[in-house]
Amino acid sequence: MTAYVLKRVLSAGPVLLLISIGVFAVIEVAPGDPVLRIARRPSDVSSEQLANLRAEYGLDDAIPVRYLKWLSHAATGDLGYSYTSRRPVVDEILDRLPNTIILVGVTLVVVVILSLPIGMVSAVKQYSMLDIVLTTLAFAGQAIPEYWLGSMLIWLFHGVLASHLSSGPLFPIGGMCSWDSPCNLVDRLQHLILPVATLAFGWMSVYTRFLRSSALEILHQDYITVARAKGLPNHAVLLRHVFKNAGLPLVTLLALDLPLILAGALYVEIVFSWPGVGRLFYNAAQLRDYPLLMAIAMMISTAIVLCNLLADVGYAYLDPRVRFGGIQGQA
């Protein structure tokens, strides 16, 4: 077990290294000159001053040299300074990260609370009209991108419905709080409704389909038949046996999908102007703030690699065939 874990940990390093090389290369070849952003008013700056700025920020070095410098600093936890704010990149991210955590956290709660009963009902009512409707919505949720759904919700609530309501739009669409009222809990929850609905719809579709399949498999197990033969009420069978056993794998799936949910939140933050890491990434891309872009991209990549690493270790602990290569050999 120790050798397997060590092997997986060591393999994560090269993966992150290759990701960092790819991300750095894409950022560097992107059009635009970051020095013009650093100078703020480039029209008032001479060519000699621009050259000095390039030398000061190391932008006059070759791309491989700049990457090696970034890598050596990143290995010590120094991710550099933002070109636009002149603040450490770590501070910029930490200022916005709590807002993203709020959005993702509320979304996870909504997804779990709604996916479990919807998946169970769909399984119990298999091939009924209700099951067909829920399955159709699930397929639609998996196919619709977050940015398109968010744009449609804005159009619906602030275009179509708002024009027929004297009180104005039902839900706010920008930021975390209203600028003309105190930022209390109710106001924040109102601002969360549309972003959370946008982000949760797609993931609810994924987990609803998974739970439906898992519940259908459990419903055909022998111990379910025995429980019903003993006279156990149907609702008790569903709650004690089916619901519990079908919902347990959801915890593992959520742990694996958490970085992907975080990545999806980036699009939602852009659409609804949510002041989180996603909005920060979008602004950094517009302003050619390369250190900030690199740090956010690597943060998400690292989260994905770590979650997959934890999943591999967990599976190896539960199933010895994984760490001894038994499953691969059988395949």
C-alpha cells in the first residue's frame, strides 16, 4: 500500500509540471503586451521607460527563461505580483476565494438536497410519465452550458418577467449585494438564487441520473425482496435500504467533481458579475495580468490532480486489486 501511494504521489508531480508548462505557453503566446497595462498610461511613457519596465518585470527574457524563473519562485510559494494592482497574487486570490467558496458551497447543498429525492422518485416511478420528464430534464441539464443557461435566466427574469411586474425584477443579477441597501443575509441570498440555480442545474442532472441507476440496481437485489417478503412497508424499504445505499457513492463523486464544479463556477461568476475567483480570472485575462492568470489556472489544476490522487488512494485502500494491478490485468 505504501509503495502504491508513493508511486501515485510521485506521478502527480510530473503531471502538474506538464500542466504548468502548457498553461504558461498558452498565456505567453496570447496577443497583447502586459507592459502597456503595467505602464497604465503608455501614451505618456517613452520607449526607454517601457524597455526599463520590461527589464524590471523580466519580460525581456526568453519564454523558457521566464518559465524557469516562475517555477523556481512558485516552488517556494511566491506566485509574484499582479501587474494591475501591484499586490501579491496570493492576496488577490485569497480576497476573492471566500466568495467563490460561498457560491460553490451553497450549490453543493442544493445539489445534494434535490438530487437524492429526484433520483429516488425517478427510479421508483421507472418508465412513468414523471420519470420521462425528469430524465428529459436531466439530459437537457447535462447538455446546456452554464453561461448559456445563466444568460437565459437573466433574459427571463430581467427581460420577460420584469416587464410585467410593477415591483421590478424578482431576483438581482449582479454582484453579491445591492448597492443601494444594507448587505444583510436576505440580500445575499437573493443574489445567490440565479447563480446557484445556473450552476446547480447541470450537476443535479448528473447526480440524478447516477442515483436513478444506482437505486434501480439496488431495488433488484435479493435483500430488498427479502425485506418486502418480511412485511416491511415500502417506504421503510426505500428509506432504510435503497436511499442509504444509493446515496453513499454520491459522497465520493462530489469529492472527485468538486474541482470541476469550481471550474464551472468561473463561468457563472462572469455571467452574474459575482466577485469571486472566476471574475478575477476574467478580469486578469482582459488586462493581460499573466501572474494572476497563471496562479488561478494552476490552483484549479492542482485541485483536480489532488482530488484524483485522493480517490486513487481511497480505492486502493478499499480494493487491494487496484494497488496490485489485478483489475488492469483482468481487463
